Amino acid sequence: MVIGKLLRRNSILGEREAELRARERELLDRLAKALDRFGTDVDPEDRKHFEQAREQLSGLFLLVIAGEFNSGKSSFINALIGERVLPEGVTPTTDRINILRWGDTVEEELIEAYLLERTHPAPLLRDINIVDTPGTNAVLREHEELTRDFVPRSDLVLFVTSADRPFTESERTFLEQIRAWGKKIVFIVNKIDILGAESDRGEVLRFVRDNGTSLLGEEPLVFPVSAKMAMQARQGGDETAYAASGFPAVDDFLLNTLDQQERIRLKLLNPLNVGLKLASKYKETAFERLKLLSEDVATLQNIDAQLGAFHQEMLRDYGPRLGRLDALLSEMEVRGLNFFDATIRITKVRELMRSDTVRVDFERQVIADTPKLIDEEVDRIIDWIVERNLKLWQDIGAYIERRQINRHREGMIGEVGRGFSYNRQALLGSIGSTAREAVSSYNRDAEARKLAEEVRGGAGTTMIAGVGAIGLGTLVATVITGAAADLTGILMATALAVTGLYILPARRRQAKEEFSKKVADLRTKLDDSLTRQVHAAISDSQEKVNESIAPYRRFVEVQQQQLNEARGELVVAEDALMRLRTEIGGK
């Protein structure tokens, strides 16, 4: 018989085939590493099919028989083998996957639920494993899923359809689901004997061929057979009836298709096509993720821009505020100089001897309401800093809330990956949560008091030790009044010792110079202290914002790097697999 001729062919791989297989295995290993970069976001079904296809590279040729129940799949397999190996019937007889392997004896073993392994000493099974699947219109959903699950492992799919109801909707749906795996599919139109007229047979075959072409993109092979007639003819040794069954054409096809060279070609193409499908899918996944990450990069750049604008605005707006403080000190300095001009005179010697009176006059005429005005201005600066910090968090919170609207349009979560999308949204959400918490818990009064203590404490340590939390205006008045007391003491002693016309003018100049120097020192220290606090407030705000977005920033940077590397690896692997497929002879 034809099958006998097939089985007598040499099954030893040549050096060329071994070299192709080794190269393919290396490429698939490279693809596996690229897929590993997606971690748990690789669809478990994809990973399972890929691993199974890789395993099949070293296994026997796998012939999968698929089709609706009652299309005669089991009868076809029995006729193909020449023995009644599988049960037949008008009701669904295959409620699980049946794997037919060669064995010395007829045995069966339940490998797992819905997966049954049968062994049989049929010669055909020495080089080929045959898989009989449940109907594509099976009652149990598990049956249909099992059938789809085995297709990626197959080296060749024989799709059996019945002549009395060819190419049903469930068959079309099933074929649409498996065509993407790049399998070679051959159509078997069974029960052709129920169509008496030749014209009816021709019409059915054209219908199957046209629909198959439309679905697969190329004209498929279509064989009309009667498995029932073929089995009866074999059992009765009736060559004429066997020829009428249509099976000789199937035998001839199997002889030409399943010879050693073609079998190896299909065997190599099976995992290769699975790999190409997954390389294409996850290359697109990487592209979609990178598109989303570009939005995240824009988000981070926008936040950075807001921080930069915040910094610049604070420095820009702080100058005029500091100028108002300088103006208050300058006005006091002018009053002080005028005071010394009017007080340190020969006609005022008696008054100079009364230091308490001089101090009172100095405080009333020079200090005046400067402490109050300085404190008010400093309080305004502090309030301004506090409000700007709050406004920064409000702006960032509002921006993140608008940004998170994007998650509602991400209908691609299945393609992009649940873990990736979850981590991304969780990190993005954490920024918004931090901003909302910062805004809701912001206590203006408490923040202002805290900042005021830092400002006063910072200024105080540079001017007077142990000032505590007194106002900056009071601190300035204390320093200036103390300086005035020192000067008036010197002047009083001078007035008692010398009443000449030359000493007092010199002392007046000295007093004015010392007073101006003291005011300048105070101005510098006050400016420096407040400036340090403004910069500290800016840095503190930026640090807190950057701290809140640090995990998100790291996620974006790491994902970008990994996705670019993964996409590059997938492109290289896909290109190498396509070249190998061309070399092997695939389409």
C-alpha cells in the first residue's frame, strides 16, 4: 500500500536538516529571552503554546484532525490507519483530546483531564502522531478550548467537514481563530457518498474551496472522501470500492507531503511560525507600551517644567518683596543720620549726658514703627512662600487628575499587559494621591509659624545669640538701639572730658558711620537669611515633589530601556526567523 511505501523511507535526518534545526532552536531561544522581558505580562496561553511548539521541534510529526462532531473525524482516522482504533457514532464520541502513538500493544492512559493517550501497533504511527480532537461545536467549552490549544502544536491540520453541511459557522469561527498560527490546513470533505449526483459534489467542493480561499488567503487542498466506504473496502479487499471512496488521493497526498523532506520542512515551520506570530504580537505590544510611556515622559517633563517655573517665579517675585524690606531699613537709616546730626552738637551736651533720654528719643524718632512694619513685611513674605507651596501642589494634583483620564481610554490592557498597566497607573495615581494629601492636610497657619521660626531663628543666630522667637523687627530694633546706646555712652564721656569745638563733629561723623555700617550689616544679614529661607523653601518643595514622583520616574525610565531593548531583540529575532523560513521554503 501507499502508506507502506511511505513508512519504508529513511527517517534519519541529513546534516542539512540538523543544521537548520539547530539554527532554529537558537533563534527560538533568543526569542524566549526577548519575551522574558515582558515578565508576567506575557499571555500564559502564548507562553504555553510557544514552549509546546519548541518541544515539538524534536518530536515526531504531529498530524491534528479537527472539525465539527459528526463530521466523521474518528471514521476518517480509522480509515487512514486501516483499523478501527477510535469509537465511531452519530453522537459526539470524542469528548477529549485523543493522542494516537505507536505502541506494541493497544492501551490507553488518561494523561490529564480531557487528554487521553492511546497506543496502537499501527505502522503509520511509528513516524507520525495523530491527534483526534473534540468537535469545534462541542457542547463543553473545555472541548473547544482543548482543540484550539492543540492546533499550535500541529505540523499539519486536516480539517474534516461533512458533505451534508460543509463549512458551517462554527467551523468558520474556529478556522479564523487558528489561521494566525500559520498552519498548513488541508480540507477533507467527508461523507461524499451521500451526494449522488456529480454536479452536487462539484458544487460542495467549490463552496468549500472558495470559502477556504477567502478565509486562508490562498487556495487550499480539498479532498472529497467517504471514510465509511474506504474502511469497508479495506476490510473487504475491494480495490474498486476503495478507489471510489476517494482515499487513494489522500494516500497520494500523504505520500508526497509526508515524505522525509517535506515532513521535516513542516516540522521546522511549525515552531517557526508560532515564534513569528508571537514576535509580531509582542513587538506591537512593545510599541503600544512605548507610545503610552511617551505620554508618561511628557507628564514628567510637564511636572519638571512646573517645578522650574515655580523656581523662577519664586526668585522673580521675591526681589520686589525684599526691596520693600530694604526700603524700610533705608528710611530708618536716613532718620538715624538726621538724628545724629541734630543730637550730637555742642549745644546738646547737657542732653547727651542724659543717656536714657537720648535712647528714648532715638527709639521714638529713628526706630519709630519700623519693627512693626518689618514684621508685617516678613509675615507677608512668609505667607507668600506658604501660598506658593500650596499652589504648586494644587497645580500638580490638578494636572495628574487630568492626566489620569487617559486610563479610561486604555482599552488595550489585554494587549499592553495587566501588570504593566497596573503598575503604571498605580504609580501615576500615587502622585495624585500625594498631591491631594498635601493639599488637604496643608495648614497655612502652622506652616507659616514653622517658617517664621526658621526665618527668625536663622536671622537671630547671625545677629544676636539667644533671641528666641521674637519678631525680626524687634530684633532689628534691639540691635540698632544697642548700637545707639553704645555711641551715646561714648559721646557722653567725650562731652564730659572735652567741650571743644573739634571733638563733637568728629564723634558725629564716627557715630553716623558706625550707624550706617550697622544698618548695612543688618540689611545684609536679613537679606541673606530671608534669601536662604526662600531657596530652602523652593528646594524643599521641589524635593518633596520629586520624591513623590521618583518611583514613577524610575518605572518610566526602566520600562523605556527594557522595551526598547526588547523591541530591538524582537525585530532581530523576527527578521532572522523570516529569513530562515524563506530558506526552509515556507510562505
